[in-house]
Amino acid sequence: VQLQASGGGLMQAGDSPRLSCAASGRTLSSYAMGWFRQAPGKEREFVAAISRSGGSTYYADSVKGRVTISRDTGKNTVYLQMNNLKPEDTAVYYCAARWGEFSGPDYYTGSRYRYWGQGTLVTVSS
């Protein structure tokens, strides 16, 4: 499956963008999905994940309450709605997919995902 992330750009603190991750080649209904981000000079970190069915979602403590992950099977797309952006949200955001369902709390481990999009840069100015 090929993943294409979009929706990033230069934004203001307090903005509420929605990032998209469009898939091609395979239907996303067979994959559990995650969003990760990497800020300048920092390691990649988990942001959010959604189960294959969409029935379970998981969030990093740093974004909980400000971010919502969702999936649209008909559009073969996963979304990351971000609210009340902060300068510390500045990062390249990557979507990732793994075949099947999560096994325990492995949703936050990047190595558990096989497929990655190219990333979309979100820059938040204050």
C-alpha cells in the first residue's frame, strides 16, 4: 500500500488543520493506522493510532484532547484533526500502516508499522 500525507503548511498558533493520509494500491480497511511526527533535531514520536475497524483510538499524552484520528473507508483515507495548534506541534507528520490489528500497546512503536507515507510538514508560528 502507498500512503500520501497532505494538509501541512505554515500555520498560526490556535489553528485547527486536518491532515489527510490517502492510500492507494490496497484498501485501508485491512490495516491499522498511525500518525507519528518528528520535530527538528528530535526523534520521531507517536501521535495517534486507530484500529483496523476504527473502533479503538489511541493518543499520545502530549496531544490528547487536541487531536482526533479517524478513518473513512469509502475514501480510503485516514485523518488527523488537530485543534488549537501550538508552536511545539511543529514537525513533519507521517502516517503509517500495519497489516491487521494492533497487538497490545504496540500502536505507539514505529517499527510495528510496515508502510509509511512521505510526511507533511506542519510549521506553527506564534
